[in-house]
Amino acid sequence: MNYDYQQIDDVIHSRIRTAIMAVLVGTDEAEFNFLKEKVNATDGNLSVHLKKLEHAGYVSVKKLFVDRKPVSKYKITSKGYKAFENYINNLENIIKSNKK
Amino acid sequence: MESKQAELELSLIKKMMEDTRKLNIDNGIHYIFWGILVALGLLINYLMLVFKFYTKYIGFVWLVMMVSGAVADILIGKYQSKRSKVSTYAGRILTSLWLASGVAMFIYGFVGSFSGAYNPIFICPVIATSLGISYFTSGSIQQLGWLRSVSFGWWAGAIVMFVFPGIHTLLIFAIMIIMLQIVPGLLLNKKSKELFTENA
């Protein structure tokens, strides 16, 4: 079986962005600091990757103030769900095609 | 992308998703809050009956306690949700389950008895039966076998209170609330704290 490697979604295909999507897919919404702890990234690095996912329409952000401190809460969108599902299917196809 | 890299990515995704799934544990605050409030209400109700103290106001005392409890619970929920670092779908389902359960218990407790459909002494076993359903479902959602088992305690107690009704029903129900609601709430709170410390 041949597999088209170009089908891999470049927006998700990065260690940090994959991890962010994997965390968000199991949650309703997650705060920036929670994601930072889970993916072990610095503030700047995480912001850049979240922006990429946001621009692709895979995640949405809600900004609010809690005890006068700004808080950003991230949520996966339906487009993001679909893209992540496709990404996992593609990974499985790569494994299958290489086994044959 | 090579097959090995794809396998690594899949295992990373699986691990992250499993870690997040573990966070689907209720923090038990609502169990403790309602447990203390209802146990207190039952004790007040029992004493009012024993000492024949303004017994015609028992329903009113319950109404004031439950309505103020519901308002306080909504405020606690809002406070917690604003400050929680993460919320899960399971958490949302649990909130809906307990909200629906609360509305049902309100109907059983107030509408059921005020309408004269049944003797108020049977409110306790009816509510215990309803709580059994909620505990069974809640334990299944959180994948906590011990919490699901608590429902059998509620149902067993409900049978006892249906078969042997009387003023003592209030005390039996108060003991059940402490053992089957406050204690599980404390255990959930401990477990939830441990999980968040592990994940922090």
C-alpha cells in the first residue's frame, strides 16, 4: 500500500502542537498555564504554537480577568477535531503502509 | 515521516489523552456542602418533631435551607469554574447529572409532599433511591468502582426506610448522608487534590 505523505497536516505536525491538540481534545477548555505545564513549554514558545493553531481555526481562545489577572482559556474547535482525527488516521495509515 | 516516528507520535498523543482523562474526577466539594446542609436540616427537622416545636413550619425551614443552598452552590460552582485551570466534558456531564438530580429531588421533596401525594416521611426513601441512581451514574462516568458501589448503600437504605417508616427515618437518612455523601465527598476531594498535584 502506498501512502501520500503530503496528507500530513503541517499545522498539527509539530511536537508541541500535537501535544496541545492531544490535551485539548480531552478537555472542554484549558487555561494557558495548564497547557504550559502539560506540554513543558515556555510562555513564548507556547504562545507562538497556540497562535498557529488559532490562525488555522483549530483552537479558539477566550480571554477573561480572574482576580484582576488576565487569563486565556483555549478550546478545540469542530474544525480542529476533524483535523486532529484526520491526523491520527494518517499516522495509522503510515504505520500500516510501512508494515506491508 | 517514517513509521517509527508515526508510532512515537501516536504513543505521545495516547499518553497526553490518558493523562487528561485522569482529570475527570469530581473534587467532592458539592457532595460535602450538600451533605452537611441536608444532615443539618434532618437533625433540625427531627428535633422540631420530637420537641413539637413549630412543626407546621418544617416545610418552610426546608424550603429556606434548600433554596439558599442552591444559590450558594451556584456561586461556589461559578467561583470554581472561573478559577479552574481546566474543565472536561465529563465534568460538564456530571454537573448536568447533579443539576437534574437536584431538580428531581426538589420536586419529590416539596411538590410531592405539599400536594398530598404521599406522607412526607417517605420523602427520605424516595430521595435515597434517586441519589442511588446519581451515584451509580457518577461513579460510571468517573470510572470509580467504589463510588458506583455507594449507590447500593443508598438503595438498601431506601428499602429499609420504605419498609420501616417512622420519625427515626430522619436519623437513618442523616447517618446515610454522612456515610454515603460526606465521606465519599472527602475521599473524592483527597483524590482530586492528589491528581492535580501529580499533574502540576
